[in-house]
Amino acid sequence: MTEKYAEKISMLMDDELHNQEAVNLIDGIKHDEWLKQCWERYHLISDALKNNLPSLVKHDLGNRLSAALEAEQTYRLNPHKPHNNVTYLKPVMGLALAASVAVVAFLLAPWESATMAPSLQPQQASQQASIDAPTPQLSGMLASDQLNSPQTVSQPGVQTSPELKVEPVLYDYLVDHNEYTDSAYVQSSMLPYVRIVGYSSNVNENH
Amino acid sequence: MGKSSADLELVERVQRGDKKAFDILVLKYQHKVVKLISRYLHEPNEILDVAQEALIKAYRGLPNFRGESAFYTWLYRIVINTVKNYVVAQGRRPLETETTSLSEGEPLLDEPNLKENATPEHLLLRDEIERTVFEVIEELPEDLRTAITLRELEGLSYEEIAEAMSCPIGTVRSRIFRAREAINTRLKPLLEEER
């Protein structure tokens, strides 16, 4: 049993004992004379090995100091924790932050889609129109910037059903809206919906 | 769960009001402190008085110790300042070594021009302890001797020693402990007859 504690003292002086064990052992050293002697002798051996022993090896410095400390005040401080104790938290905090952002983006995505539903109509309308009445001019309209534009709905030569026509006064609004939604999706690392529509493939199939 | 720095744990205990934790720090560093002061002073009583004064200053300064440097580095500065102030207050000329700068944590090697005024009994005991320690080290099995040497003289961690000796950390721990215990067993009669 004593050998087990002596081995722990050996580890403690080498800073190789885990936190709670160190705390318990220090409590033991404070109250047990045998453990205290063991602690003192192991350090004496260490000092002897390193040529650190003074000629005055035998002295009562410990006892003298204990008596002198009786007159000293007792501190009640909140010890300063070393900064390196929390370094392991940094990557965890980073991951937690990234996860939070991902969750927020995931939760907001359906809501944003719902609020953008009206803007889908011109795109769907033009898609439907192109399927119903393909024209040669349509291939010229397939540049990506035009695909994102509500103007495709009313391009000359493209037949659209009357109920899908968009009032000219709404063009500016739709352009602005599409630009906004594109940039919003890009910022959230998602593809803009207009690219998923597959405008060109439908057209090609019909040709 | 991390490994604990014994010094930091003890310092924090003192800062929380545990005076006895300071005694444990003193037991750890008393020989180094006395050795350091012995480079400036020769009279045993003076050495112990200055050592006590320096350690009380350290105790009083502990609330300001933030653990940004090693505890011994911090203590070393206090001891050096205390002994230098003492020498100046006594109106003595500085010793030859006092004009040379001592770096923090420098090994305290004996110098031939520094004759310590210790009594023959003191010197005899120190020499006897050192002789016994090195005798036991020589007699130890090779694996124990290598482990304790790498730890004490080279300052390697258990993990580094395990790598160097190609053995598990548990074996390193056991070898170091057995080496210390072998030396301790041989020192006991010597130290107990001096008590």
C-alpha cells in the first residue's frame, strides 16, 4: 500500500500524475508524515543527481518557515487559471459555431423557398411555354443570364398562355427579386433554383 | 483528463488559503534555494535567515503569481534579489560571482573559488549523500539506470523515455520509481542517524 503511494509521489514530482489523483495525493502529503518524508527524500535524490545539494543539507528550514507563516495572512483568492487549459476548447467551439450556422441555414431554407414561391411562376411559365411552343429563337435565349431573367417569359416568338403573362410594370421587380434570390442562395452555398429548372434540356428534347 | 503540474496545483492551493501547500513547495525547493544563497553567503545561520526571508517574500507575492513562468523561475528571482539586498544592507563587498550574471534556472555548479564556510560535518553529510546516490545508480540494472538518468538528467517525459527505450509508459513509470526507491532505501540509515 505504501509502495503504491510512493510510486504516485514519484509520478507527481515528474508531473506525470493525472489531475484528480494529484489533488488527492497532495492532500495526503499534507497530512501524512510518511508521505511528506517520501516527497522530501525523492527531491533530495533528484537534487543530488543534479549536483544541486548545498553543503548545508541538514537544516530545519521547513519547520522555521512553517512557524513564520503562522503570522502571515491566509489568502482567499480565485486562482488564475493558465490559458493553455482551455486551448483544447477552441476547435470544439469552432465546430459548434459551424454546426449552428449550418442548422440555421437548414431551417431557414424552406422558409426562404416559401417566400420566393411567386418568383417561380414566371420561370415555370416560360418553361411550360417553351415545351408547348418551341421556336428556333429560343436557343438564342439560353444564355445563363437570360435564364435567370424574367424577360424570357415575354421574349418575342415565344408563345405563352394569357394567364402567365407578366405585366411590364412588374419586370423591374422581378429582375431585382431574381438578382436578390440568386445572390442569397450563392451566399448560403446553395445553387440558385433557376439553374435546377433544366430549361435547356427540355428545349433540346423537344428539338 | 490532463496531467497536473504539481507546482501549479500547490500554488493555486496557497492562493485559495491552504498554507500547508506552501510547506510542500518549500520541501521541494529548499535545497536549491539554500544552494543558491550559499553562493553569496557562507555563514549557515545567515543562509537560513535569508532563505526564510526569501520564502516568506515568495509567500506574500503568491497572489500576484499568474503562472506565466515556471514557479521556480519566479522564486529564483525573489531569492536572488533578497540575497543581494541582504549583502548590500550588510555593507559587504559583492563576491566575485555576484558580478557575473546568473541566468534563471541555471544549474548551481560549485566553483573552486567559492569556498563554502560549511562545517566539516555538513560537508561530510553532503558528500556521503552524493556518494551513496551515485553508488546506487551504478549498481542499478541497466534499464532502471537508463530510465532514471533520462528522467533526472535529461529531463525527458515518461512518453519520451518510453519511446527512447521502446517500452510502455507503465514500464517507464515503474523503472523510475524502483530506481528512486533503491536509492531511498540506501539513504535512509544515513539520513535517520543525522536526525
